[in-house]
Amino acid sequence: MSLWHYPVLFLTGIIAGLVDSTAGGGGIITVPVLLNFGLPVPLALGTNKLQSSFGSVSAAWHYSRAGVVKFRDCRLGIVMTLIGAALGALTVELIDSQLLGQLIPWLLGGILLYTLIRPRVGEQDHPPRLPWAWFYTAFGLGIGFYDGFFGPGTGAFWAMAFVIVQGQNFVKATGHTKVMNATSNLASLAVFLWHGSVLFSAGIAMGVGQMIGAKIGSGLVVKGGVRFVRPLFLVVVTVTLGRLIYLAVTAP
């Protein structure tokens, strides 16, 4: 890495942290930057997990301080997500991710369509459809595994699970999503560290920026409420969907 790369990585981290702490999808920004700087794919993905862990942990802490989420209520979800993400990261080299690459755009498209035709979804809290123990066990293992194995759209899947299944408004769903994201990021990071696929200098430079962006973004969500989060969520899902389609079309 050249010296001029680090200010760019730091600024990228700020932008990605702001986006990720509000609606998710920061990886759409960070991974291409790391790849464009010449990092091999495994090293870029591992470094991305390091920097995104700074942001997701920071965002989760800020949401907790603001009273949006309580860590003690998420203990089972944290454990199950940790297990799922570790298993997902360990199976990356054993299973072909091509099938997921074809399936995920359809799932994101369904989320986008549902959110558009239900403009009032996530505005207010509603009674949960599942007991929290069942919810965290099923979705923690499932989405955690997906995040450790593949990743794109994880924040959208968690947010809509909290909104549709458990009846949370978008602000609460965003706070709880960041706790789960932080858990799966740390689990996946541990696997990448084990394989030696992390460039610390780049990851830390971006991670410092991530913490700044996460503080700004979480503050905007808490102040702006549902009307601020919902449009951002739609934009991020649309951009993620577009990028996945582009990658699928341009793949050799």
C-alpha cells in the first residue's frame, strides 16, 4: 500500500460507516475500493471484515447508549448468530457460492417490492409473531451463516426480519440489526485471521473512519426516526440489488 492510499481508505471508512449504521450496505463501498487497490479477493474480504467490525460494533454501542437496543435482550441472538457466522465462514471453501449468487437478487427484489407496496411497514411497533427464543435461534443461525458464507444484503434481511416477523419499527430494527451484524462480523473476522487473510494497516485505517461514520449515522437515525431510515433502506437495497445483478451479468 502507498501512503496516499490511507487517507482514501480513511474517508471511505467514514462514508461506509455512515451508510452501514443507517441502512446497511457499507460493503458495497468498501470491497470495490480494496479490490481496486490491488488486494487479492481473500485478503480484500478479510480486511473488509476487520474494518466493518469497527463500524458495526461502534454503531451497536451507540444504539445501546441511545436506548434503542438492550444487549441483554439480544443474548440468545448474539450466541446463535456467532455460531451461524462461524459455520458459514468455515464452509466458504467447501460449497460453491454460485447458487446463492443467483438466489439473493430475487430475495432482495422481494424485500424491495414488499417495502414499496407497504409504505407504512415499520412505522410503528406491533406484537411479535414468534417467541423471541425461536426467532433468535432460527434467524441467528440462518442469517448468521449467510453472512459468514456470502454476505451481501445481510443488513436488509435482518432489518426486515425484525420488522415483519417481530413487529419492530425501522429504528429499533436498525439498532438490533447492528448488534447482529457486529456479532457475525467478529465471527467471520476470527476465521479470516486464522487463515492470515487480513491486511491490518488498511483495515485499521478504514476502521477508524468507520467508527466516525457509525457515530454520525446512528445519531441521524435516532434523531430522524422512521421517516429518515425507510428511504435510506430502500436506496441501499436497490443499490445492492443492482450491484449483484451487474456482477451476475458481467461474470465470465
